[in-house]
Amino acid sequence: MAQQLHVELVAVEEKVWSGEAEMVVARTTEGELGVLPGHAPLLGQLAEPGEVRIKLAGGEQVSYEVAGGFLSVSAEGVTVLAESATPVSAQSR
């Protein structure tokens, strides 16, 4: 089995999504960022408007539109702290 990242997507009021993923892609104020297992620790400010894409095993992907917040990468995984997070439907892509 390929290495996985533990991902937490948290909005101000609630935990939005939590689980294991192969990759996380987010748009920060410095540009789009892809995070794979073993990525160096970092803290980035999410761009507004922004989208966070979580790529799961088997090719499935979940996406959320986010407003404000930060992306934190550590040895434990990836945490996205957003002011708000709304699921993006497959039809709107």
C-alpha cells in the first residue's frame, strides 16, 4: 500500500473532513501547492477564493471551496484551518 497522509479539514464551527489521502492540493497566497507523504513541514496562508482538493486512494477526489485560513504540514500530516469550507459538487467542475 502506498504511503498516506492524515488530513484534517476544519472550519471555524466544525471538523469538515478527516481521513487518509494520497495527496492534498491547495491554493495559497504563494501559489498552488501539492503535498505528498514526506513533504517538508510548512505553514501557508490560503488564497481567497480558494479550493482544497484531497486525492484519495483509487483516484477518487473530494474538493472544498475555502475562505480564509491556513494550511499546516507537519510530520503528523496536513491540517487545513479555514474560516469556511463548502463541498464542491462534481457537476460544477
